[in-house]
Amino acid sequence: MKTLRSRLDLAIHGAPPMFADAVHVGRPNIGNQAAFLRLTQDLLERRWLTNNGPLVQQLERSIAELHGVAHCVAMCNGTVALEIAIRALGMSGEVIVPSYTFVATAHALSWQGITPVFADIDPLTYNLDPQAVRRMITPRTTGIIGVHLWGRPAPVHALETLAGEHGLQLMFDSAHAFGCSAGGRRIGGFGRCEVLSFHATKVFNTFEGGAVLTDDAELAETMRLMRNFGFAGFDNVIHPGTNGKMPEINAAMGLSNLGALPEVVEANRERHAAYARAFSGAEGVRLLPYDAADTPNYQYVVVEVDPGIRDAMVAALHAENILARKYFWPGCHRMKPYRELYPHAGLLLPATESVAGRVIVLPTGPSLALADIDAIAAVVLHLVKNHGAA
């Protein structure tokens, strides 16, 4: 391994970065390329490129079976899937969400004239704190959107109880939780529905894409109408809608990636375990653990460090071509559209503010060599050890 350098040393001496090629968070996983090319050739010969083609239907059946639900409604991306699910559930007024999530969760509400109300998180799990949710309920509240952050399940049963007590709609943003479970039950059937993302950076991807999972047949049919302009057959529009359809080429990518999913998850697990060994017993670095009982996909390697060093550490890692990320900083409530709406929201979100200031997400995935993890961990530990040194 090359000698570790501080950010200042690099700037002064112009030394080359530790990694000649950047190592990324969320580098796309590519499954069976030969299978993808065969499926692509087939769809080109059929000339059925979109509009609920046979590959989309096959992908929907496979994903529904994997997650143990009755219905999977594929969409062009996860954000449109969120928007359609929110509208299909009839949400309006105010809907409670975490601030510590990707901004699309809040945007999917705001885009439709619904006010996202931010509730605080549990500082250990990073998921919604049900008691914080309870405190944010008002007469205008119509729903709750939980998030299974990092694929670790939200407190589904507590949120279901809370929603039932107050007559609220409940759905989940499950963008991180493909293939995961909660309490021995696969993610997908909690609340009224759950939304998946198949963006290129996710553990399972269709280039771009998403889906809504549900056991509610009527809700699924409504969303199928909504994703296709409300058409029920030729020239027969029976519901307001938009264009949320998944193209066949995306479904081909998804089908070719499904077969490779067990290998991808195992590779992620091995790399998370390697980071755990590297950071074992180290002071100043906490690796967020996964519970194997929840069948995690190990998509994210999340560490906590002192907030006083976090930003400098990210800059130093980037200087070494280790493209770590500050997910999900600074929290939705501090981003301009919501900061202007709720200028003092941080006073009600102490755990969110604390977690957002100390989290770093490190590279992982099948494309990252196991040997490189020791080098990445060594940089992190070197920076922690030398924090504050002149």
C-alpha cells in the first residue's frame, strides 16, 4: 500500500491518488450480459418496445413472487412510482415523512401540492421514530410514508398501529430494500403499498425503473390505469393518468439482473464483513450493522465519525479517488424548497441533524476488489487517528 497522506500533503506535493481509477458508491451492477442481449434481440424482433409488453409482465410476476405479494406494478422510475402511489391512495393536505431520506420522498408529495411534514428518526436505526410521528399528526394529516433506510426495515408494526389509530394511509418508500424482510416477512406487503426503485445505483437495477408492490387488487388496478393515461383498452380513458410505463428494454435488463441477484448480495455481504473486520476495535469509527434475520442486501456500507472531521474526511477520501458520499446530508428539511417552508424544522429533528452530520457511505459492490477494502479502511483510520494534528 502506498504511504497514506493527508489532504494538505496531497495539495502541496501533488502526489497521485491512491486509486488510479475512482472507486464509487453505487457503481451499477451488471448481471448476465448474454441473457440481456438475447432478450434485447427478442424484443427488437417482436417490435413491442413499450406499452405493457411481455418482458414487463414477466418482470412484474417475478418481483411479486420474490417479495411474496399479489401485485407488482412496474413504472418508468421510482419517483413516478411514488407519485402514482400517493395519488392512488388519495393523500392530500399533510403527509408525515422522515427528513433523513433521499429528497425524492419529499418531492413526490410537494410536486402534487401535498405538504411533507418531517418527523425525527431513531438515532440508532436512522428510521422513523413512531413517537416523533405521533407528535407531528394534525387534523390535516392524511398519511405516513415510512422509509426502509439502507434496507434496514422501518418499524412497520408500530407505524401500522399508529396509522390505524388515526385513520391515516400508510405506505413505504422501499427503494433500498429490494429482497429484504422485516420480522421474517418480505418487504412489499406492509402498509397499503410499498415502492421500489430500480435506478442504476440500486442493488437491483433496470437502468432506470421502479415499481409499486401491494396485496390490494383494486389499488393495483388503479395504478395500472394511472401509469398509462387512464386507458382501459383502445380509446377508452376511464381515469386521470400520466405516462409512467416501463419500456421493454428496461425489463430485459431487470430480468437479466434478477438471476445474478444472489451473487450480488453475497458479494455485498463479503465486503461489508471485510469492512467490519477492518474497523473492529477502532475508536472514532462506527460501522452500521445489519441483522442477518432481515435478509439484508448489504447495499450500503455506512460509517459514523466525529462530525468535526466528517467533511474533511470526505474531501481527503475524494483526493485519493475514493468517492465516498455524505448520504443523506443535510436532510430534506435543510434543502432550499423545504428550508424556506420550515426554517426552524431542525429544532424538532435533533436526531436527524446529528446523524446527517456524522455519516459517510463508503464504496462497495462486486466491482470493488476485497483487497481494496483494507486500503480504504486504512485511509479512514489514518484520518481519524490524525484528526487535529497540525
